[in-house]
Amino acid sequence: MANLPETSSFDANVNELLTSDLVLGGPSGPANAGPQNLTNRTRWLFDQVNVLASDITTIDGEIATINGQISTINGQITSINANLASINGQLPLLAPIANPNFTGSPTAPTPGALVNNGQLATTAYLFNWYALKNSPIFTGVPAGPTASPGTSTTQFATTAFVNRGTSIGTNGYRLLPDNMVEQWGFANPNGGGITVTFPTSFPTACLAVEAISVAGGAVQTWLGANPGASSFNLHNSGGTSFWRAIGY
């Protein structure tokens, strides 16, 4: 004997073995027609049950996911309700808009420097205001006394102090931005040596002096001993020399 082949189909009919049918075996024999129909239907029902079982498993997983999301939402609702309860409990403590009576250490935005309007003035603003009185921020063209040349203190330096000096010409001096003093001039030793006095004395010391002959050529120019704060010695072999000094 052999097993009937199974086909996953729901056969429309189940064949009846009639008295007139020949009893022939085999998959296509009349004796096996009815059992074949039942076998196919059984296979079809089995397959449908498997599909339904798989769908049910998928649905169960989706239901579990939904239940987890519902649980999360319930937790969030619980948190929101707690926040609302806290807010409702604090509402009676809020100060009214008109004539509020603050307690503790209320805070507010600090106005900018020199603000002059109806904004609240915080302690930080008042502190900055007093600081500005000691360290004011000037506007316009403020003026002040000009310090003496070579002054090195915390006194204000006016533009006249920074740009102090004589007009550029035959002899002169000027105060450089780094507080160094530059001086220059012409002198004529007439082939000998002379003491050249600076247009203004260096406040501390003269660092260096250089000199050249205006005539050029074979005329030589040289310096004497180390220059002092107020003068230096100049020599040449004839004519006029130009000199330049730097100091502080």
C-alpha cells in the first residue's frame, strides 16, 4: 500500500463510490476518489490553521507592544498629573501683578550700563553703577591736564602728552607711542668738537646717538664719550652734521 498524495485545496465535492463503479486502486482510481477529496481538504485546513496560528502570534506580539506603549503613556500621564498638582499648589503662593509683596531673594534681569527707564534696578546694576563712578566711561571729548614729559605714573595721558614734541624741522623732539623719546638736529663742529644740547632733556637716559655729515664725501663725523641725558659730544672733519638720538 502507498499514501495518497496531498494537495492543499478545498475540493468542492467528496466523490461517492457507486455500486456500478469498478473497484480500481491507485491515486486516480474510483475507489480512492473520495478519500483523495478528504485528504486534500484536510491538508488545506491544516495549512489554514498554520497561517492563522502565525497571524495570532504576530498579533500577540503587537498587542504586547501596544500594552507597553500604553503603560508608558500611563506613566507620563501620572507624571503630568503630579506636575499639575504641584503647580496648583504653588498658584496661591504667586505674587499678584499689582502691588506684589516679594519674600526671600527675588531676582530680575540686570539692566545694561547707564539704562535710565522704568526697568527694575537689581543689586548688580547698583554695584555696576557705583563701579562706573570709580571707573567712569567717558563720552564726547573729555579733557584733562597734560603731564610733564617723561611722566610715568597712573595719571591720565592726554593726546597732547602722547603726541608731545616740536614740529618736525631743524631741531626737535617727539614722544613715541612706546614712551620713548626721539630727538634730532643739526650741529656744526667746524672740523672740531662741540657739546650738543638736546632740545629737551631725556627724563631718564639717552640710549644712543647717531650722526652723519651733511656734506658727505670725505668728511667724517664721530661721537665723543657716552651721551648724557641732556647733551653729547659731536666731532667732524668739517661742515655740518645731522644727528638723531633715542632715549627714555
